[in-house]
Amino acid sequence: MTTIRELARRSGVSVATVSRVFNTPEVVSQHTRQRILDLAAEIGYLPNGSARTLATKKSNMVGLVWDTDHRRPGWRHPFLQEILVALKTALSAHGLNLLMLAGHDAAGPDDGQRYVRAVRQHNLDGAVIIDNGTRDPAVLALVEAQVPCVALDLRVDGPTSTYITSDNAGGAALAVRHLVERGHRRIATITGPLRTWPGAERLVGFRAALAGAGLPLADGHVVEGDFYLDGGHAAMDRLLALDDRPTAVFVAGDEMAVGAMRAAQAAGLRIRDDIAIVGFDDIEVAALIPPGLSTVAQNKPGFGTAAAEALVAMLHGGDDPPKPTVLPTTLVVRGTT
Amino acid sequence: MTTIRELARRSGVSVATVSRVFNTPEVVSQHTRQRILDLAAEIGYLPNGSARTLATKKSNMVGLVWDTDHRRPGWRHPFLQEILVALKTALSAHGLNLLMLAGHDAAGPDDGQRYVRAVRQHNLDGAVIIDNGTRDPAVLALVEAQVPCVALDLRVDGPTSTYITSDNAGGAALAVRHLVERGHRRIATITGPLRTWPGAERLVGFRAALAGAGLPLADGHVVEGDFYLDGGHAAMDRLLALDDRPTAVFVAGDEMAVGAMRAAQAAGLRIRDDIAIVGFDDIEVAALIPPGLSTVAQNKPGFGTAAAEALVAMLHGGDDPPKPTVLPTTLVVRGTT
DNA sequence: CGGTTACCTGAAACCGGTTACATTGTCGGC
DNA sequence: GCCGACAATGTAACCGGTTTCAGGTAACCG
């Protein structure tokens, strides 16, 4: 391991000068700077991150808080991978690294401070939170502890935190208007869990759009789902059992929508002709499953890049936290409508 | 930030003793140990990770090397999320954290040493490599630099590295035997890229099983695919254009298999009756897409836990690197066979 | 009772950087 | 020729831990 003192000795300057070459290059003369840089490259010198962090209290690392739903071990984020790619890319463009924080599975006591502890212990500069809908107190502790945070699909605010979300209400409205254009007048919805932000907002948008179109919302035409396949199936079963069965359903999540499609088929209905379905998310299956699920697409990489940018703004900007970002949604029409 | 000196002062002992309480508790007397622990909990003392790393050169962090295929920006690992969950859980049970390493998109020069640099800079204890099929020199540089490594689906070896993979050949054989049992005698295959380990091995297993069953392999009945949807579609088109069209196809990846199903349907064939299909992976869509894709399932969380265990064994064990892990595969029969 | 021995604790060097402050040298202006 | 300003560099304290080595105490033994 070649150290800064070694490099200083070899290039005949003090360690301070070497340090300055890497931190405030403009204050060291062009000539020495170049000499030191050349020598550094030659002997493969790399500043030691831990030493640097120790001295500056900045680690250039941000934590990634992403737990699975422990009540549902099989829970998967619909597009975690896309978010991760974008997030990682955008962060590393600013010299930031991502440290995955251990969740409720971690060793040690769980007093609801585990993330805060991890942040302090590793001198993390901030955190990105991917919501899993469990309202984990340990997550909220982060924003309370004034750690610079940006949350995805979780509405947090505070002097050091902001969030990124899709235009859930707007997306729901897109879906409704599309169904109305297709001639539907009895439109129902299967919602996400209403305690989650997207779940609640999509219902708000649904209601508003229905009202805007002058359409009534019949009793029992709002069924709360859970974002899972089986939940969607069960919810659709309930809708189909109604006397005034809807002719179209806005399902607030693609996975549930697939479940709903199955329920409809199991009931012997033709999808689209007997019952139209619009989903939300635009996950991979939506395009693959026949006849193609019409759905409201989210800007998946947008979550990652927006989160990175918001975080960087907080870290470098220093002033007020950035406003929440609302990503536009788009309608993708396929075979179910 | 409360430091070790602060805690030492308050509890009336030296910093050395406090340090020992957290590192070698058995050497400090029961009495003082408890007193220090109590006080530590009371004032919320946490050892500073950077200082610790600086002193010990062990960070308790391992790097995650996972790049997307830059020739295919949309590339997604078929079950990254499951791997990540298991990996993170298993690692954190051993007190290890996961640092996502920036990829080819990172700032700075790319001399094929970017991962090695990152490892050195952050004093990482090891790395987990998720192969993306690009044979990135920067990845191989890691194992050459003697960084403790465990790779997924990438066959690396060296004094400090090992790998985890599924029983690809065995899985392919499962698929073939199943098709033979169903009465098929003209069986073709759509392979993955043959430069990848799983791609190559599945073909090996396919050939062996065919031979084992005494069946011939007709000309043109091996088509190299790319693991992608469109590639599967195109490959199937070629198979269907043959004079001696196969009655069954082993498709070495579920995404390709879906593409192949579409091609078959587009050609007006009934899947299963006119042409049977077995995939590989058992991704989510396999169960969702009608009539259900028969496929060879991989033990997805197994990759994560096995990787964590292998890495821990290398870090703590100290001796020879563990033998490669080969995860068993299982056949899942659905509607396509 | 002197000498080991085992056990517990403390002093201080060290890990590899950053940075406040001091120092040196140059140059322009009066 | 002297002084102040400024640019470039050096000195040394500091960040918060770990660990070697040595010292002190008590028990144990012959």
C-alpha cells in the first residue's frame, strides 16, 4: 500500500502539498502538481478512503435502504433493477457510492435506530429510501435524525429530506379517460394498499377523473388490494360477483392486474370485450402476457436519476431541500382495452 | 459524535480498555466490561467505522460488481432481486455490508482496473461478481489482484476466488428427459450465448442427455440465441423453417422461451401439441404467461446465500478457497409440455 | 517469604489522510 | 532600499480508533 507520505518523500515535497494536489489543485503550482500527478500514476498511489473519511467526516457514500416486506417474504419491487441501474450510474457520476444497508434481518438490537446507527457508523453522507409499504419506524428515524434523505414513493418531508414519486393521480386519470373514450361508463378500481402513498393517490386520481367525466361510482366498485397477484385475483372475484358488474376496471398495479385478468378468464369472460382492464407500472409481464396489458407506465429510470440528483443537490447545495419530484406517467395501450 | 476517548474518560478507564471491550471482550474483567457497555449504551457510543478500518485494514464491506451489458442497455438479470435479498441477508448476518461498485459508466479513467481501484480505495474485504456475459477485463483484474472473490455464473478460479453456478448441464438433462418421456424424438435447442458459462453448459447437458436417450441431433437443431426475447423469437423462426422441424425445443432461458412461444403462435402452431417448449430459469413470467411455461427452475436465493457463505469462508477461513458451489435445479412442469 | 504466573489495565505509537497556521520567497510600489 | 501583498510550500496537530508492550496486582507454589 503506497501512502501519501511515500509519495511525498519520492516527489520531494511535504504531505500537505500532495494532499492539496488531490483536494485543492488550484493552490499548488502547475509545475509541482504535474510532477506529483505523474509520480502518483507511476507508483499507483490512491488516497485511502477511510483515512480521508476519518479526517473530513465525509465518506462519499450514501446508504440504500431497501427492505423487503417481512410480512411478505416474497415481496419484490416491481422495477428495482431499473432504479438501481439509474441510481448507481447517476450517483457515481458525482463520485458517490451506494452502500446497501442491512435491514430487519441484521444482527444487533432493533430499537428502530438501525439505519441511523449504520449511517453514523459509516459516516454516510445521505440515504436513498425505497419504500416497501411497511412504514418502518427505522426509516422515519432517519429523516428525524436529520440525515439527508430522499425517499421513493414515500412521502417524507423535513429540513433534510424530500421524495420522488410518479404522478399517481394523473396516471390514474389517464387510465380512466382512456376507458371513458372506449365507451365505458361503469368503471371500478382495484386499489393498492391505501396506507401506501401510491395506493392512496391512485385512488384519489381515479375518483377525480370519474367525477370529471360525470360518471358515478357505484357501491362496491372500489376494492382495496395489496399489489400482489393473488390479491388482484381475489379483488376481481369480488367485483365480478356484483349485480352491477363493471365493464372496466382500473387496477392500480400490474401484478394485481395480471391476477385480475386470470380471475376474469376463470369466470369465462372475454377480456376487453366483456371486461376491460388497465394496469399501472408497465412491468415486463405487461407486454408479454397475451393479449398485452394496457397500463400506465412509470418512468422507472427516472426514479433513480431523480433521487440521485435530489440527493446531490442537498449535499452540495446546502440550502433548503429540493422540492419533491413528480415524474410524469404515460399511457400504454395494449390488448386489454 | 461521541468518541472512544470520551467514553473512556467518563468510565474512568483508558481508551485501550474500551477498545478491548468491543474487540476482545474476554480479556477485560466482567465488571469493567459491563460498566463500559452500560455507559456506551447510555450515551449512544458507536465505534467509528472509518477509524476502525484505517487501523485494521478491514472494512467489513464487500463490493458488489454488477454491470449491465453496455451493448444492451436494457439488459436485466433474470433474478437479480432475489439474489440481492439473499446476499444482503446472509452477509449482514456475518456483519458484512455490501458496497455497490460503480461500473463502466463511472467517472475516471478506465484502464481495466476500476474495480481493483475501488476495492483498494475502500479497503474492501472482498467482492461478489454477478456476471453479465461481457467478460469484462476489469472483473478478471479483480481475481488477478488476489482480491477474495466469488462470482456468480462466471467460472473463475485462483487462490482467492471461487464461483457459484447452477447445475446447468443437469438442468438441461432434466428438460430433455422430460421431453423424451412425453414421447418427443426430434428435439432441438435454442442456446444462450456460448461464450457464457451457463450458455455453454446447458448445451453440453442437452447434447449428453440426447445421446443418453439414444436420440439423434439433426442438423440445424442447435441455434445459438442471446438470452433475450427477440433472440428467442428469431431462433424459433429458424427452427420452424426447417424441413425436419422439431416437435420439441429446449430453450436455455425463459425470456427467450417466451419469444419462442410467440414465434410458434405467430406461425399458427399450437404450443405443446404441435411444438413443446421447456425453458430455463423459472422467472416470474413463466408462471404467468398462458398456458404456463414448463421450465428448469434455478435456486435463486441459493446464489445469494452460497455466495455469502463462500466469501465468509474465504475471509475467516483463511485457507484454500472453497470449492465452487453447484446449485441443483428442478423441473417445473406447466402447460407448454 | 521470594518468585512465578495469570490476569487486567494503561501509555503511546500507529493507521493515512486533512488543514490551520507559520514560513519562505518574489515582486511591485513608494 | 524597505515594506506589504501574495503565492507556494512546510510543520504539526488532529480525526477516532487498534495494538504492542510494559506495569501492577493478586494468587499460587515451593
